[in-house]
Amino acid sequence: MFQVLAVLALAGPAAAGGPTVPDTAAASHMGQTVTLDCNVVNVKHAHNGMTYVDCGGLFPNMLASLVVFAKDTAAVGDLDAYKGKHLLVRGKLEPYKDKPEIVLTERAQIQR
């Protein structure tokens, strides 16, 4: 047990999903695994089966975005209920067209 705790302590915040970051600061955490506090402004379902979530503003002026590829839709579930709410999401912030984005592949990434 002590060894597990020691490893987690040495690994730092990334082992637990990284720091919690508001969508207003997402751009300064690109490349990091974080828990993003996303103010969900819009949820869009594209014709190709993908789902896009705008955080902190409407596309193309969102502060960050979440994306669910069609193949992962069943595993992630419906995100429409989060529109207008804050959502905590764990993942790596990657740049997509100069905006921070987290790809959702499973429901476990969503903490609320």
C-alpha cells in the first residue's frame, strides 16, 4: 500500500487527472492532461455522427471544445442535458485549429 501511495505522490496531479482548469484558462494548458471546467454553451450533433461541445462561447469563438467521434457516441452517452451547465471533464487538451480540445472516448471522463 505504501508503495502505491509513494508512486502516486511522485506522479503528481497528472496521475489523478491533472489540475482543474476553467475553460477561460484552457489555452494556457495545451498538451496537458487536466480536468476542464467547461461552461457548456452549445452541443451540436453533426451529420457524420460526431458531437461537438462548445465551452465558454459559441463556435468559432469558444474557449475550448469537446469532441466525441461517432464510434465513441454510445460509450460517452448523450451530452445534450449539459447545455447551459458546468461540466467537469478529464482529458488531454490538444490544439485543433488553434483552440484547445479534449476528445471524449468514454463516460468515465465526465465527472459531472
